[in-house]
Amino acid sequence: MKIEYTDYTPDSIVQTVIENFVKRAEMGEKKYGVTLDREDLTIEDFIEHALQEHMDAILYLQKVKTMLEKQKNG
């Protein structure tokens, strides 16, 4: 299903997120040669991919938090 925005103009933040999703999808297709329309993975496989990505995100957030705390405390 393709979503078309006819009566809606996204704000700059929403537009940036949309553009980032498109760039990420393009990068993924170029790197892995598949899109999320693929049917070779199970539900469990997709869950595992999501878990791994979220664990990475938590690590990155903790790093940034640590950096900000160091900056704040001199």
C-alpha cells in the first residue's frame, strides 16, 4: 500500500524522519539486496533483528548520556 500525501504537508521534523526512513531503506536494499517486502525470514527472525537493533540503540543512548554528564560536570 503506497501512502500519498495530498492534503497534508509535514512539518520539518516529520519530513526529516520520512527522508531518513527512505535513505535507510535505500541503504538496506543496496547493502543486502532485499527490502522489507522479503518473505524469507520468519516472525521470530524479524523479532530478533528488532531486538538487536534496539540493544544497539540503548548502547548509543547510554554513551551519549555519559558524554553529556561528563560535559556537564566538567
